Amino acid sequence: MATYISYMRDQTDESPLYIFDRAFVSKTGIDVSAPPTASYWPPTAFGPDLFDVLGDHRPDNKWLILGPTRSGSTFHKDPNATSAWNAVLSGKKYWLMFPSGSGISPPPGVLVSEDQSEITSPLSIAEYLLTFHDIARDTPGCKEGICHAGEVLHVPSGWFHLVLNLEDSLALTQNFVPRGKVADVLGFLRDQRGEVSGFKEGVCDRAFELFVERLGEREPRVLAEGLGELERRGRRGRWEVLTRGGEEVDEGGGGGGFSFGFGGDESDADIP
């Protein structure tokens, strides 16, 4: 840590090194169970985290983040179609965010693979802000803002976001699964197994089955709602194939520009 603090103070890098520590709770031994004794706890506004049903099998979800001015993260989505909150402890962060989903183009300058499994942002944050920033700010759906110490930002499931530290910054972030996004997470775990991440070795390939089993034991009604939504999405997709002969069509009936899938289509990519 002393070496990194020295680096923070002396570096002049265009894209400084940015630290994400996923083991800070076990390293420090702090209590994160519940108020009033815990050192911190998730904001209650977001409701229960349904990945809690996985117990010791849940994927990585807590990070302590430290970085100097100009450090940050290029455009990405949070893993496993989860939502997230980010609490700034010191410094301040600039956020540039875009919704995503079927029929919604990625942010300007961002390339997404045809199967939505890979996101490429070929520019550094500095280059992006110099070349695409004005275009991005004028793009429908764009959200931007600055979070100061003591403020918490919500990152909805599937949203693209770019983050830039305007000052040396320390923050806490945590990924979670709210009730309203269960179908997205189920669809991602089922249909994009190759992009599932953060689970212990041997769990990724069966994450969908494990989540269904545990959620059915603890929250059977929530599971039924999520699976029902996945089934409705699948029915709509199959109907398009039958009625349009399997060709890609746009929303007006012409060719190109529209695609569909079976589940997870609100948050198909997974970049940690």
C-alpha cells in the first residue's frame, strides 16, 4: 500500500493504475452484517439482494476501490447482469452512463460483438473524452453527473458506464440482484454461461441451476415471476421467427437493425 500511495502522489500517467480489492472485508475483519454494529451496510433503498440465497456460493460482490486523479474505468456493464451501488468515501467521480437493451445502440465509440458477449472500448478514458464526449452527451438516454464524498450512485442492471476519478478517490461498491431484475439475471446465467464470472471454481457452469434451486427454496414466488418473464420473452422471440421466416427485421418490418434472444436481453454483456 505504501508503494501504491507513493505512485498515486508521483505518477503522471494518462491512465493511472486503479486498485479494486475484493477481499478487503476478510483482510480487515470489519463487520458488514447489519446496523447498528456493522462498519457499513448496503443502502436499504435497494431492497434485498437476492444473490444472498447463494450463501457461500455467491459470486464476488464487494470491492474497495482506490485510484488517483485521471484513473477510472472505460465503458463496461456489471457482471452477471447484476445491479450495483457505488459510495464515494473521499474524492469525487465523474459518471457517464447509458441504458442498454434490444434495439438500443451502444454508446458512441463503443463496439459490441454480435452475440453481446464482448464489449470493446478501444480508446483510453482521456481519448474518449476528447473525441466522443460531446457526441455522447447529445445521445438520447445519456446520463452524467459527479458524485462527491458521502454520495451513493445506483448503476441499473445492464447499463453501460464510464467512470473517471476527478480527484484521488476511495469508494465502496457492491453488486446485487433486486427483485425487479431477477429475470435478467436468470437469463444471463442460463444463456451466457461462457460470460458468467466471479463464482468459485466449478460453480460458473452450474450457476443458473444453483440460483434456481436456492431461490426456489427461499423465494419461490420471486423465482416463479422471473421464470415466467423469461418464458414470455422466449415466446415473443419464437413468434418473430415463425411470422417473419427467421429473417432479421427492424421494428417497422424492414430488414436489419433488430434482433432478439431468449432472456438476458436487457443486459447481455458481462465485463467485470
